[in-house]
Amino acid sequence: MLQIEIDNNSGFCFGVTTAIKKAEEELAQGRPLYCLGDIVHNGMECDRLREMGLITINHDEMRELHDVKVLLRAHGEPPETYELARRNNIEIIDATCPVVLQLQKRIKEKFLEGQGGVTPQIVIFGKKGHAEVLGLVGQTQSTAIVIESFDEVKKLDFSRDIYLYSQTTKSLDEFHRIIDYIQSHMASGATFKSFDTICRSVANRMPNISQFAAKHDLILFVCGRKSSNGKVLYNECLRVNPNTHLVEDPQEIQKEWLEGIQTVGICGATSTPRWLMEQCSEAIQLMK
């Protein structure tokens, strides 16, 4: 008999849960609510909220709005977005994750310390163009250096002070590799400080999902293909269990994947709703 297990450690992180709750509360009042960017990198959850009345906009569209409410998702925004809201009399519903807000504050403080003197290199380990990273870089008037991977660390100037931060959802192991490399290459007299700003509720999912993937014949990783965090976790599942498939919804599950399989594990990213993983489980049961 085929056994199906949904990973209890998968699903929305605290920041995403809070953002969606705030959106639902506002929409329940029956008034228009705009969201700057996809509230979560999951198409089906975005569709559900759109049906409730949530209107997703980009920054250009926000510039044309006046006297409305705009929700800022968990990823956070640069100072320019708040200034635009003030100019256009837009009420901000701020759902920025508290972990991200604290990181923005720390980077801004370090940037302001360097004003009027020798400007340090503020370095952010993160994905270029990612919403969270854009918000972080914005705290430095766009002067921060973004490195996406260990391979890019060599472009730093090791004769100047370096202050290293990380996007909250990046790999802890790779962050430590970058720290070790910088420490071993810093010039005499230059200062290097690193700040571990990786969210533990996300980082801890890596070892958990490794164990989960190892104990099943087949892994279904349910995730929107835009999710940065999802790509990292999916690749970890694939490394541990080559019989891993990424699906965005139940319609993508193929019956032939189940041939000769005794156990199926269903897991997902911090942007994957529990209800969607449950739908995938139900779809598998109907295929038996």
C-alpha cells in the first residue's frame, strides 16, 4: 500500500504567514487593497488572494496611485518606496518580515557611520534583483556590493574595510565559506566584520529536508518556480534523493512516477501553502 507523508517542517515561514494574514484581514473589510509585487512566490496562492480582491502592482503602477492602501510583502522595500507613498498619500500596510526589518536597520546604520569619512565596503551575499536584496541595497543609496555566490567574492577590494551581511534566506554553509575566504585575504590594517543575518527558521529547513528526502522512495517538491528559497531546498532534496520532482500544482504530477513506489514524501518551500501540499497528496491517492 502506498504511503504518503507531508513534511511538517515545510510550508509558510512566519514572515509569509503574517503578510497573508494582514492581506486577508484588509480584504475582509471589502475595500480595495494593492500589493507591491507577488505577495508570495506561489502562483496558486496569489490566484486565491486575487479572487478575494488583492490587486498586484509593480513600482511603475504604484507611482500612478493616490489615496489607496498598498501592502508591502515580507521581502521589504527600500526607503524610496515609503517616500513615494508619502507623496501620493498612500497608506502603507507594512508586512515586512521582522527579521528583514532588523537587517535593513543594521545596514543603514553601518552606511550612515561611513558618511563623511572613508566609506567601507558594505557587501551583501544575496541574489541580484531579488526583492529583499533591493530593499537592503536601498539602505545604502545603492552603494552596497552584492555577491551572489562564493565565486564572486574575489572581486572585493581586500585593502579596504569590509562589512558582510546576508540575504535572510541564503545558504549558511556558503556564507561561512565566503567569510573564511575574506578573512584569509584581508590586507594588514583593513577591518573585516561579518554579521550572520540568515533566518534560522529557513536555514534549519536544510538539514530537516535532507532527512525527509532520504527516507522516501519518491519526493514531490511543491513550489513556485520563482521562489529563490525553493530552488535551494529543491536542489538539496535532489542531491539526497535523485527521484525528486518539482511541481507547482497537482496537475503536474505524472502517474508513471508512482510505478514501483512504496512511499512518497511531499514537501515545499517557505512560500508553499499547506493546502497545496494536501491537494497534491489527494491527487496521488486518486491515481493509485
